[in-house]
Amino acid sequence: MIERDRILSALNPQQLEAVTAPDVPVLIVAGAGSGKTRVITRRVAFLIRDRGYRPWQIFAATFTNKAAAEMKRRVVQLLPHVPDNDLHIATFHSLCARILRREITALGFSSNFTIADERDQLSAIKHVMRELGISEKEVKPGYAQEVINQCKIRLLDPLRLGEYIESRYEEQLAAIYEAYEKYIHASSALDFEDLILMTVRLFTERADVLTRYQEKYLHVMVDEFQDINDSQFALVRLLTAAHHHLTVVGDEDQTIYSWRGADIRHILEFEKYYPERIVVRLEQNYRSTQTILNAANAVISHNTERFNKTLFTELPKGLPVLVLQAENDREEARAVAELALELSRRLGIAYSEMAIFYRTAALSRTYEEQLRSLNMPYRVVGGVRFYDRAEVKDMLAYLQVAQNPRNTLSLLRIINTPKRGLGDKTIGKLLGWARQRGTSLFDSIENAAKGGFLPAAATSAVAALVEKIRTWHADSTSKLPSELFAQIREDIGYDESLGDPEQMEVRSRLENLDELYNSIVAYERETPEATLASYLENVSLLSPVDEAKEGQDAITLMTLHMAKGLEFRCVFIVGCNEGLLPHARSVEEGHLEEERRLFYVGMTRAREVLVLSHCSHRTYYGEPRYDFPSPFLEEIPSPLVLHVDASRTNMARFVHDLSHGKREPPSESQRPNQQFYDATSRHELVSRQNLSPRSQRSSLVGKRVRHPLIGEGVVIESGGMGKERWYVVEGDDGSRVKFLARYAQFEVCE
């Protein structure tokens, strides 16, 4: 029997072409689920076995240590005689750290440098800010850290900081950057981004060192090339300048990290730097059903910044894409949870094979609550559960203190949050006083507020806090919990204490606070006799539920940005509403195509079942706001979609019907219009001939509204998107007025 070739067997023609491509620049455009890791590891093995490369002459760059370890494991399986230590498969940062240990003395630095982590870097930035006399209220250290790192990624020194960011604090940020560089290097330390930046500088300034490494690494390979940033690209170009022996693998349709510095131009303009390049497209998908792929292909085809590729599979057509439409966000979350439960019960899909993806982390709250209510296990990946997030716990602690000022645990959490100048020493004195007298911490600060116990500044701070707590406590019995929440949030300046809302992290935390407010309002609507005490009791019963541990049969909750590289039998993408997905801010900043790529990444994580959900109105800071379905939903061809009305559908019956005979979506010739599940019909697929795509898209079309300008009328048409969204309202007198949505402020007549 002839033994199969370990390296070249079980490859499709395109994969074989990629693995055996000649020693010229090779761009492997690897679509989602097309086996890119298999291709890149087999190419490493092929170059060693068939092309005569020594294992250490190939450098393969990955973006995570986990990916590097997996690639090493696979190569060793293919070439058992090769020790894994001989394989130079690592992250860019690992490679550069290794090079700098040997060569950085050529730049006048000690080879015994320390690598500063993010915490060390932030501490150094705070130090130089104090030295420069720049207040943390003026420039948040975390913001300065983000700007410095982004500049280093773009190879920008302090004098060129303005090329990255336009800010009224540009002068201060440049001064911080310059002082930070001097301070950290004087301390014989390099930060994370310095590792690549200094290696690029080394190779640029010392041609002899560069030549040595070009002769050492005779072939360079880069995985996830679409995620490469400017400094990494500069490093790759320098290492391959002498021989152009380069293989890169990536998918421009999965470029979703521009906010980290990834630049799609590097993969799209590969030919500009390597005109002799070969392009191999991997388009056969081994993960998803053809229906899911057709839907994903249709969506991503609307992007202009991409190569011309179309994924296909030999797997069955599978189920239609389910579009779940609900009246409001709570009904949407309830329907998603119930559908997940029934898919598990009736189709045997394990919870661990299900994922709920959302665009912003704040959306997790509603889904966590609904899953808890059905006793369904879940785990939040890449973040903490909603009620465990610091800003949420802070504001809940304030409410607990307002309800009971002698709640020492909650008072300890908020006594110096935001900063009031009450340090650990002062708080220790206050706790000691309370302990000696067997009283609460609040009694202690009441006593301290009278003076003579603490220094003047601390006395003033505790006096102001005592006065606020007394006011909140008095209001707690007369005001709604949501009103008290808003009052406390404003009184303490919590939003301002988080920093510049232009920062992504700050925006996310503010969204979480808005979502907490929404949860309070929702509770008040469901509980007519709602009090602060009853709300806090309700939350305390929700929050202690143990999060499912890794490996348990639990539904995964995560943001879409966390989803890349994963796959599940069943995927829910929730909050598919304009303004959320695509995110309004990203659209305003000109990143619509990246938002579409993010949606595409989510879609292509699904193997068998893809559910996309949206609602007609969502609560924003306590007020319902009518939302349009995501325009991305319109980009999916109607024959591939089955619409499900959450308010009319029994999920148990629906999944039963779905699993008995209607497993494949109808062909376009059979069903030219949108397909709906009709819960009252004996046939679950009903063609709605009389509804146009536009009327399906707009949740306000057909509704009666009131406006100060024209009185009452009916919304008869809508169009546009984002800031350009518009409505046409026909008044009772027959007149028609066109409104920009952002200024319309309609009141919907019930």
C-alpha cells in the first residue's frame, strides 16, 4: 500500500496550489472557514521537506501565542523529526524581543532592558504628567496611553503626533509622549509597541544588522495579514527586501480591527509592494451551509474595498436564515432565549454550540436576564457580566447607600469614587473610629464632618458627601428609582470622571450606565409599586447567579469583535437595528464598510443555524425610540430568509415545524417575495406579496404620529440612512411633509 503524502494529501486544488506555490510573494486570500491554518502549516512543512529550507530559516508570524503554539503542533505532526524549538513560529512581538536582546546595543540601549506591561506604561505616563504639571482632569492618563501606542503603531514620533489625532490637547499629548519616551528609556525599559518600533529602527539605521537577519530568515510567512498594522508591515518589508520570499494569508472581508491600527490597504495593495506576487483564492468553505454562505456573500458584496471572491460549500443548503422581529428590546431578548431553549430541546443543539453576538457590550444585560429567567447557563467571553462591571457596581452602590446610608460595604466602594481626595489613610481612620465605637462608617463620616477629626481638606470632602447622602436618602422615598439614579449620576459627576467620551473604553462604560438606567425604567414599568428597596432586592437576586465555567454546557455571549476565529452550530446576532449595527458613530466616522465586515464575520461563524434579530423600538435612557431594522438585513436576498414575528410565535411550535419537513429554504422561483412564519397557519411559510421591502424596513411606516408642526398624520414613506434618514408624513388635510429623522421627534399615537 502506498502511504499517503502527509503534507499534500486531503487538499483541494486551491489549497494545493497555495501550499506548493513558488518562492515568490504569495498572497493567499482565505475566505472564512476555508482551512487557512491547514494551508499555512502545510506550506511551512512543504518548504522544509521539498524546498530545502532549514526549519529556523522560516519565520512565521501570528497574532497570538495560542495560534503560534497550534501551528507549531501541526507542523511537528507533519514533520516528526523536526524539534519544535527549531521552528520560528511566534508573534511579531516575540520575534522582535528576541532580536532586540541580541542587537539593541547597536542603538545605544542595554540588552538587559525590561519589557513594561500596560500597567507599568500607565504608571510612567502618570509620573511624567505630574512632572509636567498636566492635571489628570485635563488629560486622562489612559487616553494619553492610547494616543502614544497608536502613534508608535504608525511609526510617528512626538513631533508628528498631529498626523494621528486632532485634539485641543494635542500640545499636551505631544509633551507627554516626548517626556514618557525619555523617562521609560532612561529606566532601561521598552513598552509593548516599542518592541516592533525599535526593531524597525534598528533595521533602518543598521544595514549590517538587517542583512544578517535577511540571510537568517529566508522565507517570511504572516497569518491574519488583514490585521497587520503599519509598524508590522514595515518590519515584514525590511525582512523580505533582499529576497521577496514571502507568503501571507488573510481575508480582507474580515478586517475589523482598524481601531487597533489594522489597515486594510496592506492586503488590498499587496501588488503595489510586490508586483511579481501570485494570488491564490481559497473559496471553498468547510463550516457553513450554502444558505448561510449565500446570505453572507450577498451582504459583503456591497463593499467596494475587497477582492472578487465568493464562498461556496459542498455542504447541504440547510435551514433558511431566521430573521426574528420583535416589538421591543425585552421581547427580542425573550424570543431569542426561548428560541435557543427550543433549538436545544428539539434539534439537540448543545448550549455550548450556541452563541449570542452583539455590537456593543451594554446589550448583554437584557439577554443575561432572560437567560437567567429560563435557568439557561451562559458565560460572557471577553468581559464581565453586566452587573459585575465596575461602573454598574459603583452606581448600584450609590443607590444602596441612598436607600440605607449605614450600608458600610457599599459606602466603602463609593467613598472615594469618583476621587474626593480621601486616601487609604483617611479611610482607615474613619473605619478605625467606627470600629472602636461599634458603629457604621456613615456614623464615622458624620462625626468627621463636624471637624477636628481629619485635616481640613478631608473634612470638607466628607461633609459634602454626608450632605449628598442625606439628600439622596430623603429623596429615596419620594422619587422613582430612575429619577434618583439620574440625580446621583449628575450630582457626583460620574460621567465626567470616566474621561474623554471620544475614547472607546469610556464610550462603552457610558453605554453601560445608560443601559443600567434602562433596566431601572423597565423594572418600574413592570412593577407599578416600584420602590428603590424593591428594585435593589430584584437586582440582588439577579446578580449572584454563578457564571458558567469554561467547558460547561453554556451559551456563549460576546461582542462581534470577539467572535473572529470561532464557530458554533447556532449563532444569534442580536440588536440588528440601524444605529446599533451598523453603529451610528462608526457610520458617521466613515466606517460603514468595516461595520458590514463585522456583520459578515458574525454570520460566517454559524455552521447550521443563523438567527438575526431586531426590534421596532428600543429603550434609550428610559425612553422608547423607534428603530429601523439594520440595512444589512435588506442586503440578504429574500428567498434565503424566513421572518419570524416574536409577538405571535410560539417558539416550541415553530421549532417543531422547522424540524419537520421545512429544512431547506425555498428557491427563488418558488418564493419570489419575503417569507414569513405564520403561527396561525397550517403551513409555516407564507408569502407576503403586498409588502414592499421599504415598508418592511421601516417600523414607523403606516403608524399614526403627532408633530407640533402639522398635528397628526400618517408616516407613508421613509428612506435614507443614518443622519440622512427621512420620513414623509401625510397630514389629515392631505398635505405631505418630509422630515429628517434626527429632527422629527414624532410622538407615536397609540
